[in-house]
Amino acid sequence: MLFGLLILSEFIFIEPYLVGQIPKGTELGFLLIIILSGLSALVLPMNVFRINILKNSKGKIGGSVFGSFIGAAAGACSCGPIGFAIISTFGSVGATSMAFLTNYEIPIRITAIGLLVIIYFTTVKSLKVECKLKPE
Amino acid sequence: MNTKGIIVGAIVAIIAIGIILSYSSTPSETVNLDMGRTHGDVSTAMGSPILGDPSAPITIVEFGDYQCSACYNWFHEHKPAIYENYIATGKANLVFVDLAILGRDSLTAAQASYCAEDQGMYWEYHDLLYNSQESKIDNGWANSERLKAFAFSLGLDMDLFESCLDSGKYTKRVQYNISEAKKHGAQATPTFIIVGPDNQQKQFQGGQPYSVFKKIMDNMI
């Protein structure tokens, strides 16, 4: 996810050469991508574990996937291929939605991080309860 | 005298006069475009004037949008070094072709740049737009009024500029450039095609660093 987001946000290029850059003024965006990817990497497997092993509610994984997806979508710059494809397919509606994602990129990412943090703590709390060994 | 012949002759004369007048009535809107101008297999006839030496061995074709943040970053971070080391030295030149898709103001800004070209100030206006870009798309920084204000700050003839912009004179030119960009597979802004001396081409997406351009162009020279 981290690599994908860094490519989408044009921090890393793989063609024609593998090269990276952090343009001036985009440092905060770069940092938020790192945090978002780290949290997604933490929260998603925890909730997959909850579902697979504990056969528990699927609500939290929905939230964590949603948080990760929204955060990632905000990182897909409308200048990039994904934004371009959406604009080309959906015309002015696509352009408006991509403009919204681009204009509010930072607040959207912060919101996604907030959502993932909440899900992380509630998941940890519920795992503590659900994984507690019963005394014999 | 054959009356029929006179009538036909008069009609032909009127049509001929009409055609001549239609070609000569608006001298201020005449544009000197080299319709055959191509770089590699890219038609740049409707694009910007050439920045740098037209006979330079390498041409950088940039497909860009005035509201694109990646184009802004490239303009400020990497273009100066490319200009200094390749364009100013006659090793390369640059043509900007509009891929104005990000918002409604992108189209107007692209048209305004050609209205500035009418008065010989294309690159000054182009640079001013990238120096004035704001981070939000379609938030009004490149609306019609602001575009006119930019023209005023450059000392352009405002009557000519306003009539050009308000009439939508360059709508089709910008649309042609967008279709040319899409025809060449541009799927992001900026997209670059570097055309070498033997018409070999290298195409890539994104506002990539100077080092990438240097590597490609040094291999071509």
C-alpha cells in the first residue's frame, strides 16, 4: 500500500527509471501517507484475524477497509493516471469529484488516519476481551 | 446583352467579394501557426511557441494543465535546471501542449495563454500562471477575471486580450491539443515526450526530477 500510494502521489516513479522525490510543500502529504500505510498495515490484519480465527463481527474490518480506501483515494492525485481515467470516463462529474479529493487531500487523509486510530484501539480492546484465557 | 449572363456574373462577383472580405476583415485575429510543425510523431502545430532554439537537437514536449499541482512542482523544482543546462545552451527546446482536463478553469487558462501569444507574451503569461497557481482546483484563481488581471499585470493590450478570451477564439486550439495528447497516450499531467536528433522518442509520466531528463537527453546527444 505504501509503495502504491507513493507512486500514485508522484513521490516515486518507476518509469523510465526508479527515482524518488519529495517536492517542497508536499512533506506533510508524504508524512500522512506513511502514517496511513502504517496504520492500515496494523489494523487490517488485526481485523482479518478477528474474523478468521474468532469468527467475530465484521463491522470493524468494514471500517478499517473504508478508512484505508478513503485515505488512499485522497492520495490519488487528479493529475495521475487514476484521476485521469476517472475524469475521462465520467467527464465533468469525475472532474468535480477528483477536484474535491485533490482540494481536500490533507483533511481527508487526517480523517482516514483518525478513523483507523479509533478502529485500532477498539480492536485492541475487543481482542483483549475475546482472547482472554478462561481460568479452569 | 444576355440578361442571364449578367445576373450570373453579378452573383459570382458578389460571392468573390464576400470571400475576399471575410479573409481580410479581422487582421488582429490572424495567427501565424505553422500547421505542419511536428516533433517526432507529435503534432505541435497548435501548441505553444518553441521555448529555446528551434533548431536544437532535442525537443521536450510537455503535456500539461495550469491547475495541475505536479506540473507546478516540476515547473518550480526541475524546469529551471533543464532551462539553464539544456534550453539556454541550445541543446534542447521545449513545447507546451495543453492537456487541460482537471477543471473548467484549466480550459480558460489554456485559451488565455494563446491570447497572450497574440501579443508576443506566451511564455511570460505561462510562467505567470504557474507562479500564481493555488493548490485548489477551480477555486477561482484561474477564472476569467483573474486571467484578465494577469494579462493586465503583464501590460498586455486589454481590449485585444479581453475580446480574444471572451470570444473563445482558442477553444478549438486547446481541444485539438487535448486530443493530440490523448492520441499519444498521455494519461497524466504532466506527461513528457523527449524527441531526439534521430526522431527517437522517450515518453514518461509525472513531474520527474531533473536527473531523469539529464540521463535521457545525455543519451540522445
